[in-house]
Amino acid sequence: MGGVPYLQYDGPVLDEATVAGVADVLRSGQLTSGPWVRTFEAALSAFCDGRPVRALTSATAAVEVALQLCGIGPGDEVITSAQSFFTVPNMIVKVGAKPVFVDCDLITRNIDLAAVEAAITPRTRAIVPTHWPGSLVDMDALHALARRRGLRVIEDAALVLGSRWRGRNVGAFGDLVTFSFHPNKNITSIEGGALVVNDDDEARRVEPLRFHGIIPLPDRTRDVAFPGGKFNLPDVNARIGAAQLARLPEFLARRRALVDRYVERFATDPACVLPPRPEGDDGQSWNMWSVLLPLDRLTMTRKAFRDALDARGIGSGVSYEALHLTTLGRRFGYREGDFPVAERIARETVTLPLHAALTAADVDRVCAACAGILAAARR
Ligand SMILES: Cc1ncc(COP(=O)(O)O)c(C=O)c1O
């Protein structure tokens, strides 16, 4: 690309102090879960107003453990959005339960709570919504509905670490909450995730679920009563995660400034559908900037658009495919047309570069490329 750097659509910022800190952990001889996991968990717990938090190897592991903690299994139904990453339905099916999909909002992409209520049956055990960057699920309505109908809530907060609801961090209240520290999230531990639970009893019950089902006995031997997972986070990852968490406000401010720039500069003809507009100090975090292409007014496909971005040195993603139309989703009887909004998003969405290492000039470059590609493909 003639010296112009390729813009990844995601990417972590790792400082030299963190690199040195990892070297210290490697030299310490403490390679798997140890003191840094406890430090990271304590920092996450402080972030969640003192609620207990347990670190795991991914948010996917955290969702699986959360479902198990709720005792969800065969015969149970779990309601979730047809627009999200594959994690939630995968884990619902993995524990033996049935995923019940509902549609979402076109702009916020959050789950439709009226559709959730309509989908509740006597077998429903939990609601697992994904919060979207730029706009949280209405937490008052979500938790009131769950209380009224006697359901558990597992918030998939993978994309919204640092978002606030009525001044409180996501994770500081509610029921069970899961976070991801994958490199494309607001902070990273390379791979990693966390589960926020309600009390010490639940935190104790996470231990065997994340480590082989092992229960230590007073005579220093061990018992296993069920086949637990192997989801303990290594100290190297926890060291990185702890350093990253300390920089979260800075990362979020950078992402927000870049989103403000996108809002100011993103003008295409024909017009794309844009994410919700950020408003002042609205408490929202911005993990991604995804637009909907006006495909019915273009002579090009989404793939051709993404290929054209690629040719200009700009990466992009699809967030996300419609979950009910995957081979797995169809196995539960779902078909095209079941959730029109989720399906439209799945067809038209493109995630553009957004991460804390980007500059305003990078955003301008993306905006100019999108405008140019779309103008040339106008019907
Ligand atoms: C919305 C959402 N939930 C859950 C996950 C799973 O995160 P992890 O990779 O830590 O398992 C992701 C990952 O991209 C995600 O985007």
C-alpha cells in the first residue's frame, strides 16, 4: 500500500511496562493461576462495586459457567437475541438447553424486551441479552421483567466493559454478568473473561465449575462430584488484564473521541444506517463502530464493499451473522423471515476500524474510503 499502514478494524494497546510485567511473571515460576489472578479479580470486583468476580479463560467459558451456576440444562429454555456473537447460543446448546431467539432493535441492536416477554414459557429459565456498544439494554425494564417472571439474567457484557447505567458500571448490579478480554475488546488479557456473581456462595460454586469439578477435602485430598470445566486464567494473562484495566478510562476516552469523529465525518451517498448518536457524558462505551450498508441502492455486494476497503488497506468485520440462521440455529426450527431486523443487520452490517491505537486521521481515511466506494456503486 505504498507505505500507508493497513488499518486493522480492532487491536489492543500494550505498553512496555506490561511487557516487562509479563517477563517478571515468566521469571517468577508462577505460570498458571496464582497471585496475579487474585489481584485482577480484586480489581475487577472493585470496578463492580465490590461484587465477587471470577476470572476465566474467556467470556465463552464465563457464559457456560453462568448457565451451569443457574442449574440450566436439558428441558430448559433460555431466551437470547438473534443478533450477537455465537457464544450465547453455543453455550446454551452445550449445557443441553434450548436457545429461544427473539428480534432486536435496528439502531441500538439490543434485544427487544417486549419480544422477550412474549417468548416466555413454563420452561424458560433465563434471559441472556448482549449489550451493544453505544446503548445498553434497558436495565430497569430487563431486571424488573426477570424478577416479575422469576427468571435469571446473564448479561453478555463482552462489548461494554466501562459502560454505565444510571451512573453505575455494568457489572456493579443485576444478576450474573460476563465480560470478555479478547484482544478486540475494551481491554485485553489476550484471551480471558470474567464472571460477576451475586455473593460469596455463588463465587465458591464457580471454583469447581472452572477447575475440573475439584472440591478440596480437609485431609488434603480431593473429590469430584461432577465433570467441571478447565477454565482457570493463567497469571501471565491476569498480569496483562490488571495493567489494561488500570488504563480503561483512557482507552474509553480515546474510543469515544474516535466515534465523535466518525459521527462528524461519516457521510455517504446513499446513506448508511449509523449507530446511536453519542450524547455528552452518556456513560456509553464504544467497542465497535458498525454501520448498515444501503445495499438496495447499491450495485455492489457487502463482500465487494469489504474487498474494496481491503484494497485501500482498511480492515472490516461482520458483527454479526443472524444466530437463528446458522446450521445450529436452524436445528431448532428457525427459518428466514423469523426475525427481520436481526436478518437485515446480518445482511448489511460492516464493522469499521475502531480501537485505542487509531488516530483521527485514520478515521478520516476510513470515512473518505467508504464515501468513495459507495458513491461509485450508487444505483
Ligand atoms: C458479544 C460477544 N459475546 C461474547 C463473546 C465471547 O468472548 P470470548 O472470545 O472472550 O469468549 C464475544 C467475542 O467476540 C462477543 O463479541
